[in-house]
Amino acid sequence: MKLKSLPAAAFAICFSTGLGLTATPALAQGTGSDSLSGAYLAGIQAGKARDTDIAARFIARALEKDPDDPELITRAFMLELSRGNVKRASVLAKRVIDFDKRHRVARLVLALEDFRAKRHEAARAHLDHAAYTPIGQLTSALLTGWSWAAEGKMEQAIRALKKLDSTESFGVYKTFHSGLIADFLNQSKRATAFFERTYDDAGTSLRVVQAYGNFLERQGEADQALKIYEKFNASTSGHPLVNDALKRVKAKEGEAPRFISSGLEGASEALFSLSSALADQSGVDLALLYAQMALKIRPNFAVAQTLLGDIYEDTKRYQNAIDAYDKVPTTSSLRANAEIRMAINYDRVGNFDEAEKRLKALIAADDSAYQAELNLGNLLRGHEKFSEAATYYTSAIAKLDKVETKHWTMFYFRGICYERSKQWPLAEADFRQALKLRPEQPLVLNYLGYSWIEKGLNLNEALKMIERAVELRPNDGYIVDSLGWAHYKLKNFDLATKHLERAVELKPQDPVINDHLGDAYWRVGRKLEAKFQWQRARDNKPEPDVLEKVMQKLRNGLDPLSAEPATVEQEPSDNKT
């Protein structure tokens, strides 16, 4: 879910001590992780690598040796919060504000602790201290509004949210949470006005659609809710939570559950809203903190748990992502997607067998769903099990109710598998179908055009396809390489050299592109430069079959065209774009 994004500048976070600062001179004089400075430096290094568990352990060790150092206390606080240890973070937050009374995140953690204990006035006092930057102002206003809502005080809640009027980009947050608060406090007329305005501004947002549709259902306007849900699914790839609502409305299964049932749930929703927006910009580390806090006050918040997994995945902490997705409640309709993401991340950490097992279990559990089969096809394709992958793509395609534009990738991926498993007629048909769905898709134009060139088929059309792909993605080194290699295969060696030089500029470390440029240089008589490019190809760790041919060229050069050794086929898009 993404509410209307805020300007990136609004989320410029400058903590007095962040997670990635360099060591201070006072702490940088010892050696070894058992010393104060050694533990500190080890913690800093782990923090830079976003390994928060190890970083927290080393910083905690340093803090034991110097328990009153403000730098260490603050770092320990931030690390414990980022890894979800909110209880420990709360203890440290009290110490942080002893020497940094305006530390926004520490104040926020303490405010939520008071909120949970229904000490709303104390929570608001902490939030006041945190409201001195754009993100602080936004967060404080939303949570202050919900603290008043928890006390049943509508006017005070709306007044708190009006503080957001000073920043135009905060408008959607103000109207959305005003609608949620009005609905929570049974002010249906005011909720209607707020929701209508929010929907006009952010009608493609998952949470806006869910909340407004949910409200309409409970107001006896199920037909209008149905339209909103169906419009969302028609304009996006759909979402399990919206599908649940659609099924409920169509089956007339009774009244929808309240979207927000407590002030704490509202506060969690606010934190989730902000985390979702931050994760889409440059504030991913803060997004992680907000997601952890949202889950602390609402542990079974499935969509926030999924967001936490997404944040870990986006920052390449794949085992953390697995652990986060595994906490999505098994009763949630988001669980199947969480299982798919877990499988993908198991493969990323080197456990292909577990990834395959989980996807096959999903398929067995729900034979009508195609997503698990699609992802299993992707998994197998990534491991070059092309024939088996094609089988799963075929099964996934067969389960589509209707083939739509968004399904072009399924035919493209299956086409790659057919091509790599030497079933060209089937591959060509799939590439054509993908282009029928997305006529200007550069990856498909490139793959089909390049394949035709390799096979000596439809040469003029093939060259035009690749040229169009380059026009669409002029800075894609792999597609530019395809154009150069196409000219090489057509014996346009001067043009081939020009485009392949550009491809090497874009992807200087790719061994296949270096190899191609070496061939082109040889054909135009630049043999010393050709050998240099082949040496670069050799040194850039090519696949064994590529390496064998490169070594042959380094020894003997290229034979005359009539006797030229077979050239390694490039894979123009599957593993290169």
C-alpha cells in the first residue's frame, strides 16, 4: 500500500547519532572486539552492512564497558528498535532523552509506551517534543489525533490533525486519518466527507480502498463498495485483501468488521502509512523502525508484517525477510503471498530445495491459484531447469480467467524456457503472444529479434525490432550489445564495432559483451585491441563454455569467416536485464 508520496526532503532524517557514523577518536584507540573500541568498531561495521543483530551485540558489549556513554546508548537504542526488540528499546529510550530531550525516535517509542498504558496526556507530551521537523510533525500530529480519539474526543482529534495544513503534501494523510477517526467514533456524516475527499486524491491506495469500501459496507452501501473494489482490481494487479472484501460483498456474508476498532489500532495504522511511504523513498531505515513500532502495538497486523518482510527483502537481508514473512498469521489471506516470498528468499540464501518444497506445497494446497506455479516456474528458470519451468508456466497460464496485458511476462518467460530447451516453434509463438499483449516491450523485442538473427530468419524485421528495443532502452548495455551483435552476424562489422563499444561502456565487466567486442575488433583489423577485449572477457569470470572459446581465440584469433568457430549465443534478456 502506498499513500500519496511525500517529498523526499520531508523524510530527510538526521539523527544526532545514526547507525552508520565513523568511529569517534576517543573510542578508536583499542584493538580486538573484546576491547571497548574493538566492540564499537565491529558494531559500526555490522551496522553499515545492516546486520543489526550482530551490530546490536557488539554495541551492547561496548556499552557494558562504558555504560554512560551517550553515543553508545543512542546506537544501542536505535539498533534494538530496528531489530524489533521494542521492550529493550523502551528502556534505552528513557536514557536517551536524559541527554537528548528532542530525540524524535526515542520520544516516539516512549509516547507509544504511554499510549498502550492509556496515559494519553503523557504520550502527547512526548509527541510535542518530537514535532520539530516535517516527518516529526506528521508523525506527532497523526498519533496525537489518535490519542484523542482513544479518549472519544473527536474535536480535539481533528484539531490535532489540522496542524498538517501547513504542508500541502500532508493533506492526504490528514483527510484519510480524519475519516478513520470519524468512522471509529461513529461520526458517519463527517467520515463520509473525509473518505470521499481521500478517495478522490488517493483512490489507487490499497488502504484507502479498503477503509472506504469497508465503511460503505457498514453504511448499507454494499453496491457502491463493490464498485470501488472492482475498480481497484481492474486498475492494478489486484490484492488478496480486496479480493476478500469482494467475496464478502458478493456472497452477502454479513456486515464487514470494523476497519479500526481501537485507538491503538489507529496509531498502528498511522505508523504503517508512514512506513509504507518511507520504504518507497530514501528513508528505508526509518521505515523499518516505524514498521517495528506498528507491529509492537498491533502484533497481528498482517499487512504491516508483510511490509516488514518487504523492507528486509529490499535491503537484501533475506533471512530477516524469511523470518518476518513467517510471522504473517496463517489465518490471513496474505499468508499465501508470504509463503511465496519466503520461498524466493530461501533460494536467495542458497536453499533451493526448501524454496521448491514450499512452492509445491502451496500448489498442492490450492490447485486453483496460479501465483505459486508462476513463481515455481521462475525459480526453476533461474536454475536453468527450462523444460520443467515451462511446464509450470503452462499450468499457470491455463488457470487464468482471462489473458490480459499484465500477463505478457508469463508468455515471455515460457518463451525463454522453450528457446533454451530447443523448442523454437513454441518459443516463437510465445514471444509473438507477449508482443501482442505488449507491442513495445523492449525485452521481448530484443529476445525475439536477436533469436531471429541467430537463426538467419526474418533478418530485416529482426534488426528493426532490436533497433526499436535500443530506442526504448538506450542505456541498457545488454540490449545495445544485441544490436551490435546483430550487425556482426549480418557482417556489418563497422556498425557492430560502434554499438559494441557503447555496450562495453555501459557494462564494462560483462564477459560476453567483452568477447563480442573482441570479435568485432578482429574483423575490422584491430587485432591487438581484440586480444585485449578477449583478455578482459577471460578475467571477468565467464561461464565455462564461454571461457573455452575465449581461450581458443586468445591462442589462435578468429579464422576466416567461412571457417569461423561457433560463437556462444547471447541470452539477450533472461539473465541480463
